[in-house]
Amino acid sequence: MAELSINFYSNTLHRNTTFKMVIPNDKRLDGFPPVENGTIEEKPMKTLFLLHGYTGDAGNWVPFWLPEQYNFAIVIPSGENSFWLDAEATGHQYATYIGAELVDYVRRTFGLAKSREDTYLMGFSMGGFGALHTAFQFPETFGKTAALSSALIHHEVATMQPGGGNNIANYEYYRGCFGDPSKVLESDANPETLVKKIIAGKGKMPEIFMACGTEDFLIENNREFHRFLEEQKVKHVYMESKGIHDMNFWQEYAAKFVPMMFGE
Amino acid sequence: MAELSINFYSNTLHRNTTFKMVIPNDKRLDGFPPVENGTIEEKPMKTLFLLHGYTGDAGNWVPFWLPEQYNFAIVIPSGENSFWLDAEATGHQYATYIGAELVDYVRRTFGLAKSREDTYLMGFSMGGFGALHTAFQFPETFGKTAALSSALIHHEVATMQPGGGNNIANYEYYRGCFGDPSKVLESDANPETLVKKIIAGKGKMPEIFMACGTEDFLIENNREFHRFLEEQKVKHVYMESKGIHDMNFWQEYAAKFVPMMFGE
Amino acid sequence: MAELSINFYSNTLHRNTTFKMVIPNDKRLDGFPPVENGTIEEKPMKTLFLLHGYTGDAGNWVPFWLPEQYNFAIVIPSGENSFWLDAEATGHQYATYIGAELVDYVRRTFGLAKSREDTYLMGFSMGGFGALHTAFQFPETFGKTAALSSALIHHEVATMQPGGGNNIANYEYYRGCFGDPSKVLESDANPETLVKKIIAGKGKMPEIFMACGTEDFLIENNREFHRFLEEQKVKHVYMESKGIHDMNFWQEYAAKFVPMMFGE
Amino acid sequence: MAELSINFYSNTLHRNTTFKMVIPNDKRLDGFPPVENGTIEEKPMKTLFLLHGYTGDAGNWVPFWLPEQYNFAIVIPSGENSFWLDAEATGHQYATYIGAELVDYVRRTFGLAKSREDTYLMGFSMGGFGALHTAFQFPETFGKTAALSSALIHHEVATMQPGGGNNIANYEYYRGCFGDPSKVLESDANPETLVKKIIAGKGKMPEIFMACGTEDFLIENNREFHRFLEEQKVKHVYMESKGIHDMNFWQEYAAKFVPMMFGE
């Protein structure tokens, strides 16, 4: 399984950034070396964009045998602690970075992620929020999205006051990511806003896979968003099982959702 | 010359980050392999912290023969487009990241940068601003600092209004880095404030090396800070010569200042 | 847990090479930032040198929570398909690279692996052979060694004829690693030769931990070496359990041997 | 300019290996973000395979502005000290690795190096030998090759006796790379053999660019090969100028040959 590290200039972020990739295109070939200038038959490969959580950076956490088994590449960007949102400050447009520029760059450089049908998203925690939000902001780009233990904290952020915040970060941090908290619920930083826009515009809705551990401190946030989707009659898979906010849960559900997303 | 890439969890940034190092400790040794459990005599090595400019990231631009010739290691952090300042938002304390946490981490991990006398700073453009500002914020930590073509734009930022900005970035970007622009001049984001504090507290002043090209769009900003230092009777080296805001000028002055900083 | 990649010039290999490290020295600290120029109390850390198998390269396979739990760094070299032996050809001295040069470099650069008491080895397959052989070649350097599913094929190599080989590689390959096969058993490429030399010289014997899966194709080779150690009255831990030649077995026994090696 | 590091399993080398790439496909785009699912027009890009010298590894030494200016990607493999030859030992087939497997892998993964007309080679010292030899071994694959200060030492190797060698490496080393020295001149390790085969088979000859410094210790070897090509009536560019065996000469001639190879 080939592992890549790519440093490039992002027009969206206004700076160089590094992302990683996993491409299962180096299996042992019978009869190597091939005839010179010959061709190797290849199956088309789907691509999964993988979003990390708060405190994390580009690093692969998908169980290692899945990309080969289900024939998909993984693209793993670094999003700092951005909540994967388009903020107001120049160069802080992380949703556009993922959903427009990086997809486009991967398409041009690797010939991967060529259509909505083979371009998927997955993330956990802050990256679970991002997996939902980015898919709703770019519903023509992503065909499926999987959100694990998602930090769906937009309602909490909406109540924050200057000088406040929560036990993770302060008001200025959340304002920098989500914009003015008092306007979050109406803004495009709220995934609910985006879902309603897709419905109103009769747009394509990505296929949605959600999971959260019953002992996770974010369980009520996930249940609330699950109810929202039901109210909006948005088809989605929602699963709960015993678990906390940790890597064990995320690897368990990566292994559960990948076959549902990539299998026939 | 050994080249290192180090990914670690920064308490200051609240996330994983990657920095690079160059350590000239792999010269060819006569008589290798040495006697087992023998010792190799080593000269103590100084350390240069290197700050990149706007749009950049961790990458070495010091001419390659200098670290060996003058026996110093280089530490090269990534500062995104932070202006290397302590901003208000949780995790955006880049000055503290460089001046306290990273110095401390390098000291503990490599036994380098152990004292003010062997811990220096250098940067260009945004990193030139950072090289001055960080040295003034941590004057007990850095003995010398070199600032090339420095983006000393604090007076310009101080005039910015909501909805404004300049042709590089918008108001929200500068507010995120410098804090409320209307309060910048009195704040610690202003390197002049820090210089005055050191003088008032009779603290140690780092040795200062400044240079700017006469065709650089930042030449007047650099002349203004040069005059400020003269007014404050702060000893410093200031040089101008023909040049624009580009890598040729920075490599020329890296090669000029390194012998002045590291030579006997 | 800090992850490092280090590229340096190896005098032994006559070329640049890259090794990786894991150092659990970036835990979250209470009260950061520390007092300037203050000190952080640290426990001394042991170091594990980790040797990969045939077809592999530098990559960490030790379960991720162990280094923090048992407070040890990991050094992970690339040995190509060298069998970690000192071959005759210039630059192919892999045993000396690991047992003398790399230990020395890590000691000088990181202050780690300072004594035999905190310098251990572990490997699987070809790296299991290397973990035993290198520890026996440098018994003053390594205090403990763990060898999993070890490719103890020196007796098989000794029977190889020009034009021959086995289903893994040809005669010229084995000749390049082990030297002339017809002289292997008397040579220092044979770990048994080295064990006898240590005993004859009344030298220190590293503590030995061996394991092999009962379904592994190398099980008889491991049993044979286990009997050899018993005959030589060399104290060692030897374990067998159900398992094949795969990562599941190696992670299981890494998790079993690390507490035995690093625990009190 | 995007910089990539790619680790993959090489069937030829029988192990994981890492190569680097430079792709100038991240220039700033006017009007970003583009229309969703829109397309960006691109010029087709040629590809240069870059071979390092003895003691080196994958690292870019082409002056940084050339790939953008002449619109070509660079692929930079690590060849250890192999002389880029197909040796007898399993997994030591470096010529086939470069000329068949890596070209094929780059073609499949990046859509680059699709035809002989856009697939070029360049190297210095041992890599200059490799640039000539590999192009002659795969003349249908490489359209042009540039060889700087080439270590064309096949005639010297042919005279080596067991126990001998030269001041760089011993007999066993050269035997491992070139095969039995006494048979080198007739073998495919001799680039002259390959040139004669192409001529005899009326095959396509790559365009050849050679240069060597007049103070280089390899100058006579280069003059000798130049005469050989003239005798064989093989069209080629041959240049000499003041210079020794160092990076200054290689960067000077990279900057001289790239426009000749990639310009219209």
C-alpha cells in the first residue's frame, strides 16, 4: 500500500500545506517486469477524504487492510483546529479547501475522485462535524459521508458570549472558526442551514452514515442531529453502540461503514 | 548534514505540528567504527531558529554550507500565516510556541539551545517581523536576532477598519493575528512596546541585525523601525543594499549575517 | 508521542540513510508555559532499536500505547534486505551500522541509549534474526533482545550451492548477505558462533526473549536455536503459541515482551 | 511547486522504497475557487528521472525555477550505491527498477511519462553512469538522457581482482554491482555493449547530453566514452569546461541542458 506525503501551495489557504495519501496500487504483480511499454489493467478506484479531530493532523486511522480490500485511495489533509469551516479571515476557508481545491488538485494530479460517485468523506469528532458540513456545502462533489462521534456543537456555540467559551477553547477561538456566534444558526456554518438549502433547491443529498458511542460526551448532540435529519426526511444511517470518544470506537466504525460505503 | 522532521503535540498550539531541523553532526569520522562504548569529542553547537514568511512553511533557505562551517543547528517551525504573534484565540499563541515551548522542547530532546548565548533567531518578511518581535518578547531566551525585509506593518494594521484590510489580507485576518487593530500600538503585538518594556525593566536586549533591499516595498517600514531603535538608543546593525523582496536577497544576507552572528 | 524522521550520512553504509524514531516526550504538561529558562523534571528513558523483516523498511509496528506506558523511545532503521549482517562489500556492514554507528549517533544526538542497561533490540522475521545476531555481535551494547518468528536460516544457507537459493531469493543474494555459504557456519554471520565466543570470553550475555507461532513456517528453525541456547546453558525466555508468520503475532508478542523487558 | 514523497512496494527490489517527486502543478490560479466540478486547462508535462551519485539518496538538485519555467515533473529515486545496474542478487535489479517499474508506476499513478517523447533521464557521477546505461538498456522508454561528470569506470572495474578494488570501494562491492569483473566488458553492465546492441538492432537511440569538468578526476573516462560514441557515429552533445566534481558543476550543467532538452 503506497503512502504519500504531498506539500503544495493552496490558493484557498494562502500558503503551503501538506496532505497525505494512501493508494493501494502497488500490489505484487505476477510476471513483473511487464513487457516494455505494456499496460497493466486496473480497476477504477474510489477515494475517501479523511478529516481529523481537534488536536490532530494528517494521519491515517483507517484499518490498514480496508483500502486494498475495497479498492479505494485515502486523502488526508491537515485542518489545524479549524472545524473545517470557511471562516471570515483571509486564508481560513477550510471547507472550500477540502470541498473544492483539494478535490480538484487530487483529480488533476492523480486522476482520482473524478466524479461524485467515487468521492466520499469520513471524519471523527471535529472531523465528523466537518464530514457532514463539508458534504452539505459541496453536495455535488461528495456522494457519501460518514461522521463518527461528531462534534455537532453549533447550538452550543450559538449561545457563547464574549469572554466565554467552553472547557475546550475560548470565545475568540469559536468566533474565528464559526464567525459571530450570535449569527451561527442562520449562517452556512450550521449544517442544518445547508441541509435545508439542499432540500429547498431540490439538490442531491449525499448518503449519510452517522455513529456515536452511548458513553460519548457528544451523544446528545448526535441524537439531536439524527432527529433533525428525520424531521427533514433526509435518509441516513444512524448507529449507536457502547463506546466512548476514542480511537477504538472510530476504528470499529470505520471497519463497519467502509463496507457499507464501498462494497457493492 | 543531518535533516530531521519532527511531529509532536504542542501544548501551546493545542495540536500536533511538524518542525524541521538541520544538524551538522554527521561528518565523516576518521577511524570509524569507533571503539565500542567509546566517546566522540564534540564541540558545543549553537542553534538558529528560522521563521518563514507569509505563504510559507517549514523549509530551510540558509545556504547549505553555513551550518557546517559555523557549527550550528537550525530549527524550522511552521507558523501558518500567524505573524508569529500570540493571538487571543485558544491555540493561536505562536510567539509563546516559538519563544517558550519549542526552545524548551529542543533543549530537552536534543540538548541544544541550552542558554541565551547559543540561541538565535532569524526570519524574512513576516518571519523578519517575527524574528524581532519574538526576540523582544523573550529577551532572556534569544541572544541575537536577524530580521530580513521585515514586514513591520504594525502601524498600517493600527489604521485598519472593519471591512477593510490591505491587498494581502482582510481586516478579520489582521484582527485574528494582532488583536483589535485600534489597540495594536499599545499592545504587546507591537515590537516597539516590547522594546520599551525591556528598557524600562533594565532587561537584556538581544543583539539585532536588520537588512532590507532598497527596492523592497517594505523599505520604509524598515527605515522607520531603524529610526525607532536609534531614538531608543538600542544598539543594532542595519544594512540596506540594492534588492527586492525575494530569495536572492534573503540568501545574500543569511550568508552575510551568519558569520557576524556565529563567528568569533 | 513525537514521531521523527532523520536523514543522515552513515559512515558505515557509505551513504545517506533515513531512520525513524518515536519519543514519548510531548505529553501534555500542567501549567504550560513553564517559567522561562525553567526546567522540566524528566524520568530517564530507555531505548528500543526495532528491526524490520524482509521486504520491509523503517516503520513502527509496536502498539502505540506502549512507549508512553513504559517510557521508552524507539529507533527504527531501514536495513533493505541485508539480513542485518556485515557483508564483505564496502558499505554493506549493517550489523556495525546498527550496533555501533546508529547507537552512537542516537546517543550523541538525543542523549538516549547511553548505557547497556537502557539499550534494547527487537525484530521480527529477518529482523528477529538480526535482533539476536546484532545483540550477540555487540553484547556490551545491548542489554536485552527480543526475537519474534526469527528467520534463523543460517543452516539452510550453509547448504546453498551456486545457481541455487530458495523460494525467497537466489544464491547470489544469500552470498551477498552471509558471505560464502560454505563458510557460514564458522563465520560471524552465524549467531551460534557469536554465542560461543561470548561464553568463551566470559563476556556479558544479553537477556534473550524468543517467540514463534506454532503454524509459522520458521517454527523448526526457532526450536532448533532454542535447543542450542539450552545446550549452551544460555538463560533465555522462549515462547510458542498458536499463530502464523504475520503482524497479528508480532503485535501480540511486542505487547507481551515489552512489559517483561521494560517493566520493573 | 509541489513536493512529494512516495513510499511503495517495489516488485523489482523486493521491498518498500521511497522516491520523491517535484510537480509544478500548484501555481496560483486566477479566479479560484473554480466553478464546482469545472475543469482547469493544463498543458501536458514532461518528466525527468533524476539519478543521484555514490553516497547520495533521493534529493532534488535541479535549480528550483527550472521545472516551472520548462513545465516538467521530476522523479527522484533512491538507488543506494548500486551503480543503477541490474546485479545478479535477487532484488538488486536497479536498472529494471528505474527503466521499467518506476516509469510504469509513475505513469499509472500520475498519468506522467506516458511516452518516450516526454520521458527523460539525468544524473551525475554514479548517476551519470546510470543515466547513460539505463537509457541504453531501455531505449524505447527514454527519449533523452543527460550525464554529468559520469563515473564511466567499467574499464577500470574490468581489471579488478579478488582482494582488490579501488580507493572508493572493494572488489566485492564492484562484483555485487557489475557482476564478475572479468566479464564486465562483454556484459550488459557495459554501456558500450548496449549501444552496439541498439545499433545492431537498428533501434532508437536516445538523445545524449554529456558534460564533464576539465579538473574532474573522471575527465579521461568521459573523453573516452565521447570518443567511443564518435567512433560508433552516435550523435551526441559533449561539453567540457573548467570545473571539478562538485555540485556547482552539476547545477551549472542542469541549468544548461534542461533548456536544450525541454525547450522548443
